[in-house]
Amino acid sequence: MKTQEQLLNIWFNVWHIPGWLRLLEKTGDYSQEEISLLENIDEEALRCADAVEDEYFDFIKKYRADLNEWKKEFPAEEIKEFRMRFLDYEIGRLNRLVEWIWKGYEESVTADVPFWLRKAVLDINNPGKIEGTIRRLSVEKQLLEHPDDIKKLDRVSPEEIAHALNFPFNELLKFNAAGFAICPFHNEKNPSFHFIKRLNRGHCFGCQWHGDVINFLMDRDHLSFKEAVRSLL
């Protein structure tokens, strides 16, 4: 007869497998009493999970209510300042994370890591999703910094931003067959500015510049966000 601890270890390793209890029965290595104990362990775990989930949602509900009450105690300008500080921090953190991902990818290319493995690691890190978050936060920051843009008739709409982001990056800079170009943001002899075709973004392995076509025009041509979007349209 297996001990309670052994049965717990067995359950922990197999609970996520569909039909695990029936599979254990079919092996013939477990008595009916052990199968019953494993079933009891599973039912208890489910009850605990349901209780934790209920507690979690109750906590979230209370947290949101407390947060709304807390917000009422602060002037709108202070809340805006807190949000701007958060956006600055988060955009910077995510940009550093994307740089780290692409630096790791570059190193894996240099080390001649198999393509399938490089791609698997890149898919797991999913820089495209992170870059989408950066775009969303950057738009929010832009609108917080220039709230009048929302009220003006000539404001940049989300549809215009989305359309501008689809402008082909390789029409703004000449890339070689390998997808590299001379970076316009620092002096170099060998091209280190890489065109990430599937994301329509650029990344410089030299100065670590990274961004989309809107960021590129803003930095290269010293344009405002709106001017860059309108130029791409």
C-alpha cells in the first residue's frame, strides 16, 4: 500500500493529463483503495481551487472598489502624473526587454544555433506581443501629454495610427538582401540596422534603437507624433 505522500506525488505529476485516473486503473499497479484515495485527493484539490478562485475574485472586486475610493482623494492632475510616471517606466522596461530578446536572437545566429530552435525561443518570448503593448502605451502617453489632440478636429484617429503603422519600413530605408542597412542614428561602416519584416519594425544592433515606422520618422526627421502619422498616410 502506497503512503499518502507517495499518492500526493503521483497525483501532482498526472492530474493535468485527461483521463489520468482511468489510465492509472488500466496499469493494474494500483489497488482499488489507492484509486479511491487518489480520487479523493483530486476532489479536495478541486474544492480548494474553487475556494481560492472565489477568494481571488472577491479580493479583486474589493481592490477595485478601494482603488476608486482612493482616486477620489487625489486631484486629477496628480493621478495623471502618477500614470505618466508609470507609462515612462513601463515603456522603458518593455523596450529593454525587447532589446534583450533581439540581442539573444542575434547571439544565437552568431553561434549557429539551429533555425528551428532560434524560432522556438523567439516565439516563446513573443517580442511582437510586447511591441504591441509598447505601441498601446505610447499612444496613451501621447494623448495624456497632448490632451487637446483628442478635442481637435484634425486629431489623429486610432484608424489612422493603425494605417500608418502598416507603411512598409523598407520604403523608408534601403536594406540589403540580408535585411540590414546603415543605421541613421549613429556612425557606422557595417550595416547593423535590421528590418524585422514580419513585424514591420526596425532594430539596430549597434545603438539599440528599436521601434516602428512612426517612431522612426519622429526620431530621424524630428517630427511630432501627429506629423509622423500624417506623413506616413
